[in-house]
Amino acid sequence: MQYKNILVFIWSIKYLQLRLFKLVNNFNLLIYQMDDLISVIVMLY
């Protein structure tokens, strides 16, 4: 039973890391897109 709890704990940490990684990647993509948008706006003016 203890062994199973440890496995679940490890799995949940890995899962959270993956979620966090995806979130950070999405955030970076969003920043890049905003940067592109700002560049376009700057070019228009």
C-alpha cells in the first residue's frame, strides 16, 4: 500500500511538471504573438 502511495505521489509530481511546462510554453507563445502584434503596430505608425 505504501509503495502504491509513493508511485501515485511521483506520478502526480510528473503530471504537475508537465502541466506547468505546457502552461509556460503557451505563455511564451502568447508573448511571441504579442511581440509580433506590437511589431506590426509599430510598422503601421
